[in-house]
Amino acid sequence: MTEYQIIRLGHQGDGIAEGPLFAPMTLPGEVVTGRPDGDMLKDVRIQTPSSDRVSAPCRHFKSCGGCQLQHASDEFVATWKADIVGRAFAAHGIEPDIRPTLTSPAQSRQRATVAAKRTKSGAMVGFHGRASGTIIEVPDCQLIDPKIKAGFPIAEELAVIGTSRKAALAVSLTVSEDGLDASVQGGKPLDGPLRSELAQLCDRSGLARLTWDGETIAMRTPPRQSFGAAKVAVPAGAFLQATAHGAETLQNLVSDIVGKSKRVADLFAGSGTFSLPLAETSEVHAFEGDKAMIDALDQGWRLAVGLKPVVSETRDLFRRPLLPDELDKFDAVVLDPPRAGASAQVAELVKSIVPIIAYISCNPITFARDAAVLQEAGYELEWVQPVDQFRWSSHVELIGSFKRLGAKAAPKKLTIG
């Protein structure tokens, strides 16, 4: 076997040696042996381990594909993720103040999609193995909330009822205040007997809601999420922050950025993760392209007590971004787009007089691209905070505070319906 030195980690968390050759579960500075196979090193053995190497906290780590970085210390992963953010900005010549990464604790993921498959003796539930389609059972998973783990037997029943042994279900389990919310993809076509069996399962298992290939089969009670003082029955399969810790962290940071702003526009508002907590102190106009989510946000606001006015509007911000005359009504904008970023909306923001922008992103590359446009137009990026809701993965989120230099005061009149 040939020896190689690991130079750095790639964006997917694999170690990289000269070549480049990718070596999973290795760390920078380590000397390893392996067998080249294309651009991968196979049969890797660690000869000289890194001082950042630790014993994986989960016994399933080597076989399960759910985590990439359990072999690295928490300090190393936090620094590496902050460096990913820094490199994204450096590509645009930006050197912001990047704060230390804030990481969600173990066993805190409040949503997860597991694979469930029938077997000769019943069914099995788990995550797909590392670089394979094999399902690995993970009874001691250290990533997910114990409430999700308690839902594994329900996923097994769903597999027995709703699939053949040739296929696997994708069962999304989400923790809510009213029980687990289960959404299933890839099952048998619905018919009368299957609907009846699924409805009975929902009732006896205590699921809050069961959705089958996009159709709600049964709902014992609306599965609610708390967004500040409001409780929202989030639509099945709708976006939700990965951990309660991550959601609270981002909400607090958004509140710090927005400060005492009287009127706030929440763009790509989802079901109200930021709109509703902000409504405790500010009037909010929430814009979101998904009607089901915006309806859920509106209903949550109407049922809450003590919130300031919130207008909820369905609008495709990729095709119809808010224009400068619309934006100029607000004292602050909250921007939380999908991975593609918000280039169309940013192009209008730079023409506005909005003084404050809180920008949340799950993609440092598109965030840095949009930040470069904002800075060129006179916005100062005060600081960036990496937030790691996807512990032990290569994924990183971030939030940045933008203030317009020499900002003019926004008009004081705003009608909230």
C-alpha cells in the first residue's frame, strides 16, 4: 500500500490527498495508506492520526451515511465550518467578521427522513449506508431527537402495510408539540383498504398526522410548532429548521439585527419562523411563494395573543421580487431564501433605502455572491454568524447583519391590513 498525506478537507467532509484523491473519514495532516480507485482512496488505514481525531460518539458511524465528521473533534468541525464560510467570502474579496460557529447539541434533530423496508421477518428502518443503497439500522443514533427514534416502530408498520419487499419507503418524521408528524413517499397507490389501515395506524400509534405521497390520510390533531408566542400547524413536508436550538439561535440573531425597527418585511417567510417572533415588537409583512405555508403563518398569527399586525402575502419572489418603492416602506428586511440565493431580490434591494437587512442562508457560496452585490451598493456587512444545525455533517448555515452606510430614514406611513 502507498502512503499519502491528507492535505485538507473537501466541502463534503472527505480528506483530500495529492491527485486529488478523496479519502473518507480522514483529517488534514494525517498520513494514511490506501489503494487508488479513480479519484478515491479505498482500503484506507490511518498511519499517523491527527490530534483532532476522536472516537466517534455513535457506534453506527462507520457504516451509516447519515454523518460525515464524527471522527473529528467538535472544535475542529466548528473551525472548519467557519473556514468554509470565510473562503466563500474570500472568493469575492470580502473579509467579514466571522463569529465562532454555534453548534446544536447531539440528539436534537427535530426532523429526519428514514428508509423503511419490508423483510422476511417484518421490516427494518434506518439510514442508507455510506456510499451505498443498503439500509443501515441505527437504534442508537446520536443525531436525532429521541422522539423521532421512538417513531421507528411506526415506520416499520408503515413499511409492512404500504410497500412490497422490492421497494423502500421514505418516511419523514417531524417532532411537533402534538406528537410526531409522519409524511411518506414511495408507497403503494392508495385504495380503500390501504386508507383504512393507515388511518387506524395513525390513531393507535398516536401520530398527530399521517400523509401519504402528499395526501393527508388522517390527522388526530394539527401538528403545531412554536414560533415565539404563536403556534403554527406547519403543512406536511414544509420547510422547518432542523433543530429547535438552531431555530431559536437564528430567531434571536434576527431580533438583534432588526432591533427596534417598527416595520419589517420578511422575505421567503415560510410558515413564520421569523415573522411571528418579530411580531412581538414589530409590524411585519410576510412574503412567501408557497400558499399553504403562508396560510399556516396567517392562521398562527390570528390565533396568537398580543402580537402586532402581520400581513401574509403569497408571492413568488424569484419572479416578482419586491420593488424599491415597496421596500422603502420598511425599516428592516429579513431575507431567508433557498440554496439558490436571492439574486433577483437583492438586485431590487440595492436600489432601495432599506437601512437594515438580516440575511439567513444555507449556502455560503450564494450568500457571499449576494453579499458582494449589497456591499458594492453601499451596505456594510457588520458580522457573519455560522450556525451548525447539521451536527457532524458537511452542511453549514449562516446569518449576516447588513447596514446601509448613510441610510436615509424610511417613510413613516405603512398600512397593515
